[in-house]
Amino acid sequence: MTRPIRQLTAVIEQTAKLDFRPTKEGGKLRKQKDEIGNMATKIHIMRKKLREMMGDLQQTQQVLESNAEDLNHLMKQNSAYAEDNSAATQELAAGMEETSANAAHIVENVGIMRESSDNIQRLAEDGEKNSGQIQERAGEMERISTESRHKTDQMYAVMKQKTDAAVEQAKSVQKINALTDNIKQISSQTNLLALNANIEAARAGEAGRGFAVVASKIGDLATQTLDTVSTIDEIVGEVNSSVSNMTECLTTIMEFLEQTVLGDYEHFAQVGEQYHADADTFQQIMQQTKEAVDALEQHIGEISSTVSEINSMVEQSTDGISGIAEKSGSTQNLVTEGYDKLQECTQSVNVIRDFVAQFHLD
């Protein structure tokens, strides 16, 4: 009787030591049909249930331990990713802020470009107006040069006609030279006749005295005529010299008019035509410049509108990225908190493992 009790006590002591491994003594005791056998059976059922529970707990501990390791690995990766995402988001936010500042700077520069374009447009409009005035003045200059040239041509033609007539009239002075030569010859012949008459009168004596007086008077007249003719020759020489000088002056004036004045008026007319053509070209250039500036103004307006839209989108993106950065920081904090909780779970699993390790099931 005592032996079965000792054996049953040994089983209970084994159970107290958390040793649930089957024993031969326990099997024998369960076969007994008495109270010891009944107690041994109940203890066996209890040990079996405890062994099954501990087996399930051990499996759960192993699963938890494995999952904890996997989760620990995942949390580390997630934490690394969260840190990378947070850093990248912060860099992206900083980049977007810089982009926003650059976009604002571009908008400011576009505004300056628009002001410059407006100034250029005003200058182009003023240039176009001035080119019209220059064109009018060039046309007036061309008209005046043409009229002056026509008047000078007419005056030159009249002066040439009168000069030619005066030169022809001056040639009549040469006829006076011929007449004085004839008078000289007549006077010489008259003197010769008077001399002959005096000789004949001297031969005639008293009868030829009256004829001698007449011959002497005729000789005196011939002498006076020669003196007068000499004076006329001197005057005619002076007249010829004056006429020659006048003819030379008129010729010089006509040559100056023909070679210089008319040429200058022709040059002035050409300059006026070229000035008028240049004014037309300048007006066309200013018109094209104004059209180009108008197109540039339109393009600058479109660029300004587009850059403003981009700046607005960049600001919205910056706000969104800043929110993402904040959420990334919050996510990282949550990941860190989850990692801390995981560490606590790991510690709990270790406690369970240590607890299960105290049981002997096999």
C-alpha cells in the first residue's frame, strides 16, 4: 500500500517540478482499480492537459518569437525607409521652396522685362511718329531741291542766251577798229593830198595862194582826224579790254553755273531722294520694330501668366510636400513607437520562452 503511494507522490513531485514527461510508474498506477489508480488516472489527465497546454504555449511562443524576429526585421527596414523618405521629403520640400523662390524671382524679372518692353514700345511708337515727320521733311527737301534745280536750269538758260547775245554784240566793237583803220587811211591820204596841193599851190604862186590855204586847212583837219582816230583807238582798246573781261567773267559764271551750281543742285536732289528713301526705310524698320515689340509684349504676357501658374502650383506642391514631410516625421515617430512596442513584445516572448523552458514535456 505504501509503495503505490510513494510512486504516486513521486509523480506529484515530478509535476511540481514542471516535469510532464511520461513515467513507467504512472502507467502501472493507472491500471490499479482502487483509489490509488483513480488518483493516478486523474493526475495523468491533469498532466496530459497541462502538457498539451504547455505544448500549445511552446508552439505559440515559437510562432511569436519567429514573428517577432520577422516583425523586428520589417520594422527596422520600415524605420530605415521612413528615415529615407523623411530625409528625401525634407530635401524635396527645401528644393520646392527654392524652386518657389526662383519662380517668384522669375516673375519679378518678367515684370521688369515687361516694363522694359513697354519702354521699348513707347520708344518705337515715338520713333514711328518721328520717322513720319522725317519722311515729310525729306519729301519737302526733295521738292524744294527739285524746284530750285528747275529754276536754276531756267535761269542758266536765260543767262546763257543773254551772254551769247552780249558776246555777239561785243564783237561789233571790232567793226569800230576796222572803221578807224579806214579813217586812218583816209586821213593819211588826205594829208598826202594836202601836201601835194601845197606843193602845187607854191608852184602856182599868187594864183594858188587861196588853194594853199584850203590845202593847209585840209591837212590840219586830216591831222586832227588822225589825233581823234588815235583817241578813238585808245577808247576802243579800253572797250575791247572791258568787253573781253566781261566776256571772260560771263564765261566763267556760266561755267560755274553749269559745272558747279547745277551739279550741286543735282547732288542735292539725289541726296533729297536718298534721304526720302532712307526715311521710308527707317519708317518701315520702326513699324517692324513696333510689331515685333507688340508680339514680344504678348509673349511676355503669356510667359508671365504661365510662370504665375507654375509659381502657384509650386506653392501648392510646397505646402503638400511640407505636409508630407510632417506626416513622414509623424510616421517615423509611429514606426519608432511601434519598434519600441515590438521590443516590449520581444521581451514578453523571452519571458514566455523562459517560462516554457522550465517545463519538461518530452
